[in-house]
Amino acid sequence: MGRTATSGTPAACERDVYGAVTMLLLEALGSGTNYLVDTVDLEEDENIIRIWHCGSASTTLAVDPDNATQFIHCNRKLGVAGNFPLKTGPVVLVRLDTDIDPANQSKLRLVMTSGESLSAPNRFQGNTATVRTSAPARQLINGLIHNGFPHHTVVAWKDIRAEVRRMAEYLAIPLTEW
């Protein structure tokens, strides 16, 4: 999947259709290569979350693309997957999801936050980024959980928040921002 992503085709794990659609939307809005991730760790006192997935990131998203390594898949132990930390810099995390609110005619909703991917070792096998969030990290995590958002978000290394806001407004998709 990492090779597919490196060749320019977004690749979403776990049959996450809305995750794949989110990846395509962000690319259409100018994000460049992005990555579908889980939020796997919280350091509330440092206002940090860690985002990770199993190694399907494009090597162009590595801190050092020339030295991005591959390893046996972390969960299934079949095939190979990327094993490198994700690059640093400003990030935006976005997710398109279904909405059960009968008043919402689009039947869709979006969530978005931003932060800074920091220089840090690859904490887990696969691809990891340590992100200092713009919003309080605990508030972000609690908001995602209490509002029933899926465990996957898409991370992009370009600030496309204005474009996401315009798209949401144009398509009448409610947007929750932290």
C-alpha cells in the first residue's frame, strides 16, 4: 500500500471507504500526499497525541525518505510494510463521516484539527508522528470519542483548513473543529 501511495494513489487500510474518500478530498483540495492514521497515545501534560498506522505510508512522508525502512507487517506478520517516523511540520487532521442527525440533509459530517508534527523516534512499528495539537489534546480526544467519530483520521502536511471550511460550507456538511 505504501508503494501505491508513493505512486500517487491514496491507499486506506481496513476497508475504510470514508477514510479513502477523505484522502481523495484532501488531495483535491491541495494537501498533497496524506496518510490515514489512528490516534494511539496521549500525553496531556505536553499537549501531544501520537498518530500511527501499520506502515502503509508513502515513503515521501518519511522524516528521511532515502532511509525509510521496511519490515514484516506489525500485526499480521505477513508481507512487508513501512517502518519509519513521519515527517515534521504543520499538520491538519480531517475526517469525513456519516451523520445520523435527521436534520442534516447531507447525511455527512466533518471533523478537523491542526497541530505540529515534532521530531521524534518511531514509537511503534509502522509509521508514527508525535503531534502537538493546536487545541487541548485531552479535549480533542474526548470530543472525538463523545461525538462518535471513527478511529481513523487523515493527516496532511499542508494547511488546507480554509479549503476544508469552504468545501464544508458549499456542500452543507457540518464541520466540527478543535
